[in-house]
Amino acid sequence: MSSLLIPEPWRSFLVDIDSYVTEDHYFHCLGGFVVTHLYGSVRTTSDIDFLTLVGRNNDLIEYAGIGSPLYKKFGLYLDPVGVANVPDSYEERLIEMYPGSFKNLRLFALDPYDMPDARPCPLAPPWVVSPHRQSAAPCTCN
């Protein structure tokens, strides 16, 4: 898939990040970016929420996080999510977004059934259960 199929200003933002990272960098994405770009929701967002349990590059966050040079250039930013209710075995259901569009950057989206469970804990309603979740236990991170 060509990066030309990614709408602007997202394409330029992601191409800039791809040229910044020097090795393979994987993001497990959730939130507004995913529901807008992959699942067709009609809404706006200015960030890419990604799970930091996969890895966090502080230099990259300084370069592309809120208040960063890329934020000032595009009005977009990377938003690391450190605490989230991640459904069991969610990795098995990840969907690659824009495969083959970048040299080093790989974006993976949570399955739509996993999205309600993976909301950041303080906001996650305890009664939301996906077909992949083992229980409806309330968030305990507060």
C-alpha cells in the first residue's frame, strides 16, 4: 500500500516519523486515529494513541509528542498510553494499518471488538466486555 493513500496531514506526519526512526518501530494503536482511519468513524482526532507496553522511545516522544516540533508543524502528535485494560491475547488480532507504506514504522490497530476494553483505565466502564475478554472485572488502576 502506498503512503499516498494516507490522508494529509497524517501522511506527512507519519513519513516524518518514519524518517526519524532508524530501526523497525512498532506501534499498537487504539483510540480516535484507529476508529477514524481504519474503521471509518466520522470524527476528528489530532493524536495517535499507542500502548507503551510494546515499547516507548522517549526521544521519539520528544520529537513527535504533544508540544514537539512535529506537533508545531502538523498539529498532530503521538500519545503514549501507559495504563490500559488490554484484552487477553489482543496481539493475535492486531490489524496492520498501511502495510508497506513506511521503511521503519509499523502501525497495528486493535481489533474493533478489543477497542472498548483497551480504553485508558480511568475512562473504561467496568461493564464493557468484548468476546475476547475473560471477565468484566472493573479497572483497578485508579
